[in-house]
Amino acid sequence: MVLNIPKPPLAGSNFSVQLDGYTGAGKLAVYVAGQRLLEKDCPDPPCHEMVFLTRDLAGRELKVIGTAMGQSISKTFRINIKESEGGAMMAG
């Protein structure tokens, strides 16, 4: 199971994520500063979603959690304001 994230999170733009490499049902959840921004149940793979990150979210922590087959995987980022700053991935 893998979380595919084509671009790091950038305030003022869309953030997309896809959960791949699993069978059966899956679930994606996106949290910003500990608050759930999105949760989606997917009846079959792949599970993909896009969410708009408003500019006021710059500098906050974004966590993506994918769940399937009784397992979960997560990635944590800092939401950046400028595309040239890239996406700082945090441990965890």
C-alpha cells in the first residue's frame, strides 16, 4: 500500500493524494493542524481525492492517512506558501 502525492501541499492551491497498492475497500483522511479536512471511503482501488488548501493554512501541519486491508500508512507535511519553497516533509 502506498500514498501517491504528486506535489507537496501549497497554500492557495489544490492538494491531491491517491492510495494505491491494496485490494478491497480503502479510506483516505486529510488533517490540517489536527482538524479533519477530508475523509473519503473508497469501495475499490485506487482511492483518490483533491482538496483546496486556502492561503491561511500556510505554515500548518498537514497529515494524510490511508487505510486499507487492516493497515494504515501516513505522511506529514508542512503547508508552504510559495511553490519555490518546495514541500518540507516531516518525520512521522
